[in-house]
Amino acid sequence: MLLNVEKTTHANFDGYIEALKRLVRIPSISFDNFDQKFVQQSAEAVKAMFEEAGLKNVQFLLPPSGRATVYAESLTSPDKPTILLYAHHDVQPTMREALWNSAPFEPEIRGDRIYGRGTADDKAGIITHLAAFKQARELLGDKGPNLKFIIEGEEESGSAGFAEILREHAKLLKCDAVIVADLGNFAKGTPSITTTLRGMSAVNITLRSTKTPLHSGSWSGPIPDPAQALCRMIASLTDERGNIAIPHFEDGLVPPTPEELESYRSLGYSEKTFRSESGVLDKVSLTVPEGEILESLWRRPSIVVTAMESGNRSNAGNVLQDCAYARIGIRLAPGMNADRCSQMLVDFLKAQVPNGLEFTAEIEDGANPFVTDTQHPFFKKMSEAMAQAYKNDTKFIGCGASIPGAELFRKTFGDIPILLTGLEDPECAAHGENESLYLPDFEAGIVAETLFFMSLA
């Protein structure tokens, strides 16, 4: 069986790469300040691919934003399990385009990687699902599992309407398991299933002192500088080791079990590797010892200032600014609640406001952390399929990022297996400049998912 799947995948692999290129060429950035016609164009391209592949009931599921999610299905028999296949067709902004070595939306193969925004996150996930379906159908006929596809159009901008889509279409989407192809492997060639995700939230803070900016020579001194005040407030959130200083912020935190900690240690992850993969400057010391790096990334919360603004760097002058702004992102570990923690952060900052400055806060939609139980037989089948395809033992890992849909699937369908897979790796630069996909893992990922479908026949 493995040999047949490998031969079929290899024979069709160039076509899968071309299909990926077609999707990557569409700049489907789902943030409001970008042209949303491209998100619709991307949805239409996915829909056309599904129709061309012979999938049935292909349609758009529309959230309030109008950024289309694409649905399709291949139903074989009510006696077979139904697997819901998730990925997303929207992408992150390109960041600093001058730092890209090739155009972000003109995919280019260099060596064993293909470069372009969305290659790894997450348009390869779409093609993996589609390719595995086509191959399983070719090899099994109608003996394979029932497959349903749900390809979201606003995951990168927060999945604000995804809960509504799942509620409204719960009957259409009903399934026995979900494969979320939006994560990654611990390293190139190391197949991995993610079992925990951190949650996320963010708050937007503005501190104001005057009605308008003022001449710094004429007015500074008596009037507090909102930028300095905001910096002091933000600095009070954590200590010098990055530990969060908000009282009771970590109440409810679920620590990793001894078995999970042993699994983390078995990966042999070193500080040297972490520094190489993250690009930490040589003289910058980490906030945790080497043995706690993975636990810190996967099972502890963090607070990060993702944007700050007071005036404009390109137009800086001798001005006492009227206000200062910061967006503060929170990563939440298992056991924590996004709404509760966001409000606690706002309340803590508000209590630190000096000199009666005007304080406003806006809390963005968040996502709670996610933990899954790997005891279901589907995890064993997927682990074995990945090990065969990659010719390497499958690892169960955590992830410091967030996938809002994971917890939403659980709320919608109950305690069914949710398998978190994907094709990112430490070199892929997802969300950064020069995003890329490792092509050998792309091919192995298609083989693995095909084998998983065949194991359910």
C-alpha cells in the first residue's frame, strides 16, 4: 500500500506544486486595510479546484465579514467515518517587502523549498487535503471514508465569523473527526502531531494627555509625556525574567504532566538550536534555562507588545505628542480564559495610569487554549501513517501559536478527535518575510494523509 501511494504522489507531485502556485499568486490578505477582493478571488479559485476534482455540494459559507469559507464533500457511505478537513486560504500581510528575496506573491522554487506568502501557512494544507482525497479515491474507489472540506477565509485575521459558520451549518459539517492542516513539524523530516495550543488575545491601549500635539520647547515639563507614561505602564506587566506580574493572572493554569515533560525532553531541543532558528542575537540572554524552552513556548503564557506608536518615525520633530498607543498581545496557556485574562490586563494597566491621563482600551476577539486527548485510535492511525510517509518516528508536540477553529470544532461537535497536523517547519518563516515550504515534507504530508484515509477504509 505504501509503495502504491508513494508512486501515485510522486507521479502527480509536479501538478500539486502548480496548483499551490496558482493559489499563492492570489494576495488573499484578510485584514480590513487590504483589498478584500483578493480574498474572494482566492475562495473562487479553491471552489474551482474542488469542482474540477469532482467534489460535490461545493459552496461558499459566508461569515458576517463576507470573507468566504469554501465547503465541499465526498460522501461514500453512512457506514464509514466522516472526516472534516480544515485549512484556510487567507494569508498574512507581506511585512517588509524589501526583505523578500523574491516577490511574495510570485512563487519561486529555490533548492528544495518553494517561496511565497501562503506556501506553508496555509495554502499547502489545502492542496494536501485535495491531493490525498484524489489519491484515496483513485486507489480505493468508494471504499474510503466520507470527506468534508472546510477552507476558511479569515483565519489570519482572527476567525471572528467562524463560530457563526459552525453554528449555522453544524448539520452540514457533522463529522467523526477533524484534521486541522494548519500547524507544522518539529523539524524538517520529523512528522509531528500537535496536542496543545496556546490561546491568544490582544488589547489596544491609548493614553492621552492633551487635545493636540504641542511644541516641546514651549510646553514640555509640566505636562506628562504620554509615551513615557505608557512605557512605564507596559513595563509593569512583567518582571525582568518575563514573569507576568498581574495578580491571579495564571490562576487555573494546567501544567504539563510528567509524561508530557518527558516527551518534551526526548526531543533533544537545545538552546543553540533555538537561537539558530529564532535568530536571537548572540549577546541576548533568554528568560528561561535551556531545559524549559519548550515548556515556556507551549505551556506558559506570555505578553508581547506587538505595536507602539507616538508620533511618526519618518516625520519626527520637536513635538510633545498628545497621545501614545500600544497593541499588547497575550498568549494563553492551557487552563486560561481569553476574556478573563484580557480584562485583567486592562484593569491592571488602568490602575497604573499616572497624572490622570485619559486611558482607553479596546479588547479584540480572542481564542482560548486547546488541549486534546491522544488516546483515540485515529491518533494511532495518523501517527503510523506519518511515520511510514516520512520514514521517521512521529512526535507529539505542543505549539505556542493559536488556531481558533480547534476549540470551536470541539464546542460544535463535542469530544471528537481533532488532529492538528501541517507542513510548517522552523525554517519556513510563516508570518515573516521569505515564507517557504519544504518540498520533501509537502510530498510526505500528502502520502501520510492518503495512507490515513486508506487505513479507515
